Amino acid sequence: MKAVILAAGNGVRLKPITETRPKPLIPILCKPLLDWHLDRLAAVSIIDEVVIVTGYMGDIIRAYVMNRRLPFKVRFIEQGEPRGTGDAVVKGIEGMGSDDDVLIIYSDIFTPVNIIPEIVGESGNIIVGSEVDNPGDYGVLINEGNYFKGVVEKPINPPSRLVNAGIYKLKTRDILGNSDIKPSPRGELEFTDVLNNMSRRGVKIRIYKLPRASWIDIGKPWHVIEANKMALTMVKKEIKGRVIEPSHIIGEVYIGENSLVNPFTMIEGPAYIDREVEIGPNARIRPWSVICRGSKIGFSVEVKESIILENVHASHLTYIGDSIVCENVNLGAGTITANLRFDEATVKMLIKDHVEDTGRKKMGAVIGANVKTGVNVSLMPGVKIGSDTWIMPGSVVYRDVASNSIYYSDGRVEIKTGLNKDRISEK
């Protein structure tokens, strides 16, 4: 059996996270999304080839996968012009036998439930569905007796809560025989239109339903927090690093190899601390936090329900709440991520030039890679800081800050140049 992973998306709505890494390499419990899919495919012995369709930052995805040892052949196809999921699937299955079954997986979805072995063992065509609370944001499945009758994209009045989960097992001949589709209103060839063609022309597709609240499409920054929370429900207490007493570790907490927990630190699970991390002294890690390899959470630093990526330094007197901090960030003493509005309304965030409600009463900042904040910086709820940006000491940031810029305490913003960087370093 073959499998196709769609990994060509540019992840615009996830910026600044995707400014320095492609969407399939966003980590869940410090493990890239793509690895979750590859590991599950590797556990199925009949899968002998996986095709990965790439686009944005495809060279980084290719280099990452080629460094992995996998039990199947991996082939890469560059989609080229981003013409939609329908185009990507057709390119991915080129050269496969007409009678082959093929697994198709969208790389930007996450579920803690490994359904791959089960659907591989089933006969016939299968589409996976998941019940969600906001079906109008997705493709809603029309279901008759557990058989697929159609999909309606982002309907105003959804016919059900069951949405397309982005995992399929289909015959290649059924895909190719129904790929005569026209571009959608957004100018792309949608794979859901291929599925609708199949249904109209009498091809039977059974619907496999995931357990409720066990699936997420990672399309916006706060989804990264929610996906990690799903994964944290699987964590069991395991301490492989060194813990110096007195420290308190409560609940389901994983601490990886060569990590160090310094004295007077409290860690409350569920929490995941990767290898080569240093915590404390006198730090507090609150539930639903993930801290990735090489990061340092230092003296009197508190982390609450946040995702800290690789090599982040928050060395002292910092609060990180309901936030995402990307790789190689340095947070100066007294940096605060505010996560609650005065009116206690849900926090909104600017996504692709329009404001969207995160649905979260508490939501802090999204800080891109290589950012530096000075002492006593405050970031207001829902603010995004672009990668390679400096936030100068004493700043209170109420709005998003562009990448590769300097934000001054009086609210001025300059794009970095050699001249202004030299001027700052001399002061």
C-alpha cells in the first residue's frame, strides 16, 4: 500500500510561527507534526512507499525526512504552483497502479488517536470524519447511514457537526476517474470536489468517525496550543533528567534526558519537558505547558499553558501565559505576556489582515523566532511579534509588530538596518 502526505501549504495564517519553519514541522510535544504521521505509517507493515507533496520550504522538509530512518521508500513531489489539494493529490498518486489503495493524509491535522492501522485493515473507500463545535469553519460531511454523500465547505448553516478530518483511504482509479473538476471560487482545485464527484457518480465511501474532541486542524496560532493540550492527555509521569531537591513535581509530568530541575521549583502536570532543558531555581511550570529542547526557564519565571520551542531563554523574572514562543528567543528580565482582557471577553487576533476571535478567554502572545525583548517589556493579549524583531526595554506592545524590526518604548517601529542596529549597540 502507498500513502500520500500533503505538505505543500504555506501556513500564512500561522505566522509568525511559519516564518522560519514549514507548517508540517510545527511541533506537538516537541515532535514535528510530520513525524507523528510518519511514525504511525511506519507501524503498518504493508505500507511500502510514502509520497510527500511539498511546496513552501520544501527543501527543509526534504532535508528533515532524509535524516530519518524509515521502513518504507519516501518519494518527494514538488507541487509547484499552489493550485489546491485536488491538484496535490493527483500529482501525489501519479505512477501508482489503478487498482491500488492509497492513504491520503493532510499534514496539518492532529489527532491523539492512531486510526491508521484500523482503516488500513478495512475494505473499500473510507473518509475520516470528526465532530467539532464549530463546523462552519470546515468542510461539513453529509452522512447517510455512515456513507458519504457529499461535503459542503464552510456552510453558514451546517447540516451537522461532522467535518472532513483530512484522512482518506481510496482507490487511485476512483480519484483519477473523478478528478475532472473546475477551480473553486478561491481559484484552487479542491480535493473535496473530487470526493463530491465520486459520490454523485455512485462510488461508495464509508465514513469512519473519530471520537469526539480528538481532532484538530492546525490552521491558526492558538490551534498549536490546543493540539499540544490534546497530546498532553497522553503523557504519563516519567523523569529521565535530574531533579535537585527541594522541588515539587505534581501529576503527569515528563522530563527528558539531560534536563535539570533546580531547587525550589514547582512543576504541575500535565506538562512535557524535552531533553536538555533547564528549569529554575524557584521557577513554576503550570499545567498544559510544553518546553522543548535546549530551553532555559530560569529564576522566578512562571510558564502557564504555553508552548516554548527550542533554545528559548527566559532566564529571570518573566511570566509566559497562554503563549507560543518560537525558537531562539531571548526574553529579558521582567518580560510579561498579558493573557486576560480587562473586560474578560475572548481574545482576538489579527489573521491575514482581518481580526478573528480565538475563542479563548485567556490568550497571550505569539513570539516569532530569534526575537529579543529588553527588560520590563509587556505584551498585550493576542499580540504577534514577527521573527528577528527586537522589542526595546520598557515597551508596552498593544499591536502586532512586523518581522525584522525594532519596536521602541514610544511605539515607533523601524525596519532593521545596519545603521540603526549599530546605533542601538553603542548606547
